[in-house]
Amino acid sequence: MKQNNEKISNGLEHISSDSDLVLHSTQSKYLQEYRQKNFDNREWLKFVNNCKSLIRNSIEYKSFICYCKTQLGMTNCSFFSNINENENVEIEIHHAIFTLHDIVEIVMDDMLRERNGISTLEVCNRVMELHFKGLICVVPLSLTVHQLVHARKVNVHIDQIYGDLVGFIKLFKNSLTNEHLQKVVFVLEASKRKLHADNLFEMNKLEDEINKKNFTYDELLGMLDSVDPEVIEKNKIFSKKESRSGTRKNKFGKKKS
């Protein structure tokens, strides 16, 4: 396509300004903008799912997973440190606190506040930038534990997380919903209990209580301020080159003899 206002013989017009890209038919009044501005609930969900699929199947995401394992030492399960990929066990990188769905929605909302429309490729690019900048919280898990976490049978501890949680929250202050804040509060409160909760009902009750409350952004920051600063600092990945997997092994499991 040409980078000017000249109409092309096939009826498509490429506006020179990147912010005004459209598909235009000379045979009708049809006009389709490249970027989407307005979403109903169904379109929003479809857009989010498209982004998630593109991200998970991208070379960039696979590179991120590889970097986590080879450069940051995420080759051991955070719950069972003696389980690692050297024993033919697959270690999966789980999005902690915020799911990939949450992250995509937060990024979409933030981008729509700043520009007149968004595209799936732009959103995916932004999400992957956040991954590589260490602003996305992740945790390495074995397959079985990963399934238990998704089934809400096991809770991830704040000290297990890799990623700048505070940095992400501050960056997307205006795009966080109460549901997002509740997820962070639950992890912070659950982290005060035993890592492996003996009483699952008690943890479910705690989650139910939190989900009934409304939290403000400032209240959440106050709760984060009460977390051990060393924990918050060491959770920041990509700012240090050395692996911290040994530290996690000592804290959360016994080394294999």
C-alpha cells in the first residue's frame, strides 16, 4: 500500500497518517477503520481473547519464557524446589496475581485513555514490552501445581513472585478496577498465613470477605508498604542478571540430597 492519499485501483485507500488508517471502498460507502474505538461486551471479550492467543503463540512470548528459565533460573517449582526440568518435568511460567486476561484488559483500557482507537497488534506489543521490562508478575510451577493454582486449591505467596508488582500498579493506576485491587489484597493477606494452607475453607472464607469490599488505590499502596521491602525489591526481575532460584529453594523447600 502507498503512504499517501492516492486511491489504489482495487478500491482500498491507505491514509498517510498512521492514526487514520482505513479500508475504503470506491464501490460503496463502506469504511472500516484499522483501530477500534468502541466496544460492546461481546466485542471487548473477543478482542481480549484474540490478543491472548496472539501473545501465547508469538515468538516473543516463547523468548520470554526461555529467558525466565535460562537467565533467571526459573527451572524449579516454587512449591517443590526438588522438582525441576532436569528431571524431565516441565516447569510452566504462571502469571501470578493478574492473569494474562487481566493484563490485556488493563493495557487496553490504558491505551484507550491515551489514543483514538487500538489494534490487537499494538496491544500485544505493549503487553510483551511489559513482560520484558519485568513489570509482569510470574511464578514457575510444575504442571500439577499449576493446575491446583488455577483450581484455586493452592495460593501463591508474595515471596514466590518474580516481577515488579508495585511498578505495574503505579503505572496503571487509572485502569485498575476494584476486582484487580481485590486480587492483590487477597495475595497480601493470604501471604500472612502458612504458605500451604492447612484449612482450605479458611482461605476461601478470606477471599469471600475481601471480594465483598471496595478498596481504593491509596489503601492498596498502604498495604504494599507494610510488606517487607526486601521481598518487594527482590521480586523485581530483569534488573539483576544473577539467578535467584537458590534463594527461593532455601525458603520454600528442601534441597535434593
